Amino acid sequence: MRDLFFVGYLLALLALGFKRPFLFVLAYAYVDIVSPQRLSYYMLNAVPVSMIVAGLAILGWLIGDTKKSLTFTARQGLILLLLLYAGWTTFHADFPADALFKWEWVWKSMIWAIFLPLTLRTKLRIEAYLLFMTLSAAAIIIVGGIKTAASGGGYGALNLMVETNSGLYEGSQISTVAIAIIPLILWLARFGTIYPRDWRVRLFAYNLIFACLLIPVGTVARTGLVCIAALGILMLRNTKNRLGYMALVAAAVAVAVPMLPDTFTSRMSTIKTYEADASASTRLAVWAWTWDYVQDRPFGGGFEAYRQNRLSVNTVERRDLGNVESVRSAEVQEAGRAYHSSYFEMLGEQGFPGLILFLLIHAAGLIRMEMLRHRYRKAEGDKAWISPLATALQNAQIVYLVGALFVGMAFQPFVYMLLAVQIGFDTLVRRKEGQSKREPWGKRKPAEPAEPAPATA
């Protein structure tokens, strides 16, 4: 029955795409984020759904979309450069077979990030793509939120529709993305035009935000707690009554903490006692190993280079026993430990050039969104949505960059979609700015009739 639902929905969406080709672009967002082929028992899991939908999207754009004022931005060039460089390191990788396995999905997400801005030519298209991104992620988040509310979740115990621990179905990654999309949910609820902005939309948005906040609880991901704190600080920027906001947050925390499951509170307490936590201590050792590794291999070891690390970590656990402190140390041996950081992932796999390109791509996005946020902060009318969207996209990116400190998701396709939306949004505003020098937005003058040709003798 579940297979029939997935197949029916996807076929209906693709059928509409033959009338409106941009729907193929939206369909790819759904396929890439939700991965219905992985959720299907037998009807979709043997079909290259992602390749088919991507091919239809590109073909639909080539045939049916306008190419007027086509722009290839510097950020798209940086992503292309990173793609080519990652391809070079893949064919010089320390573990060629494992590197090719990761390369198979990395290049697709980066090609899509380069192509997507070419299709986002209007506000409606940008809004529609953000809506599909948000609702596709919500398909995973709502399931996780319901299961958390019902059972409390647990580390590695929260089943998000499928038995896998990769992509957005991995606890730390979905926790980061769930918190990152909260600003986008708020923007869509306030400025969305695809649906009527009434109490039903606001009710759904607030419940979805609540589900997003439950995901770090259900997955017991410490990264999610750090992301929630980062987003709470970022939202202070646009809050007029900051004292009231902080008082409300403090009250919400005071009410929520006693209701949290013991599995969550006990794991969060290890943030302060990382020396006793083998996971946290090993993570620091991996980072130190990666830094030493690139001293000899400055161009990185290609994808999956971490598989060669060998670590020995000493953990120290301290307990207060009245007037006496008990200290217990233990040695932990680890091999092939993952990076658990997007920055060290880039450094170890792509070396210093890859890390620099990664930082440049994200820094450019942050700077451009800040410029638009500041330039249009007092805009009204048909420009009132620009500054809030720039703020939402910037906040989502910052939350990701904070979470990326502790999660290896440097090439996460959802994040590259977010960057592509930023590029398309920035390009649209620049194009409108160029038009506004000749005529105001939304107030195009009708074309004047041509003068009659002079009579000839």
C-alpha cells in the first residue's frame, strides 16, 4: 500500500510536469530529500528515479524555459571548481573504491546546485522550491516528532521511516537540518503566496516548528542542542522586544527541561564532561590526526580517507563521592573513525584547496545575504519580502555551519540546494534592480505604439 502511494504521488507530479516543466524541478527536490526509492519495498527501489527526474528537469528547462538574461554567477563557478577538484582527488584517492561510491552522489548534488539557479527566475519559483524543500524535509521530521512524543526516542533508536543511518535519515544530520529550516518555515508562513495565509497555515507552521525542536530530543543529538542555541541567538537580531523574547525563551526552557526524557538529559550532560565520553574524546583525536595527515598530504586523500586512521584515546571519568573524588581512566582504541566535522571532512578529503573553496562558497553566501538584508530592511510593498528572505536563508546557513562543526555533512545535498536558492534569489534581486533603474517593480509601462513610417514618394 505504501508503494502505491509513493508511485501514485510521483507519477501525478511528473504528469503535471509535462504541462508545467518547472514541476520537474520541484519533483527532484522531493525525490532527492525524501528518497522514496529507499522507502519503497519493491516498486521504486529498482528504478533510477533520481536520474530520470533530474533528466526530465534539465530537458524541460532546455525546451520550455526562457533563456533571456541567463546569468552564471561567481558562486556557481566556485561550486564548479570544487566539483572538478573533488573529481581529481577521487581518482587519486587513498581508497579508490570507497571514494567512487561517495563520488556517485556528490557530483549529482553539486551539478544540481549549479543548474538550479538557472531555473529560479521568479519569486514564485523561489517560493515554490523552498516550499517543496521544507515539506519534503517535514515528511521525515513529522514522523520523527510523532515517534519522539510517543516514545521519547533514544540514541540510534529513532526510526525515521527507513532502517538506514545515512543522509537526512541520520540523527545528527536531520537534527541540524530540522533546526535550520525553522527560519524558512516562518518566512513561508508570513510571505507565502501559494496558499492563503490564514490561521490554518500558521497552526501547521507552529506545529511543524515544534516537531523540528523535537527531533534533537528524539535522536539525542548533541549537535541539535547547539543548533537550537545558535538559532535562538540569531533570532535576537530581528526581535524588537529583546527582553521579552529572552524572558519567553527562559520560561519555555524552564517548562520543557523537566519534561525531557532521561536519555536526552543524560547525553546532553556529556557536553561538559567530554573527557569521560569516548565518543567526544575520539572525535578530538580524529581532528588532531586529520591535521597531522594534511601536513604530508596538503591536497587531501580523497573521499573516505579517514578509513586509515588509528587512534588511542585516554578517557578520564571523575565522580564526587562525598569528600572524596573518584578518578578512573581508561584507554580506548579506535580505527577508521569518521571525521564528525564538515570542516575536517573537507580538510582530510580535499586538503587545503578544498577547504578554502568550501569556506569561500559559504562566506560569499553569508555576505550577499547580509547585503540584501541590510539594503531592503525598510522596503515596503512588492519588495517587503526580500530582507526577511535574506535573513531566513542566512540564518538557515549559519545554523548549518554551526552544526557542521560536529557533523560530517560537507556535501549534504539539502545544503547545496539551500545555496542554490540563495544564488537564484540573489540573481533575481540583481536583475530587478537593473530593471528598476528604468521602471519601478510591478509598474511596467505599456509599450508605446510605433510611429508610422514616413510616406514614400
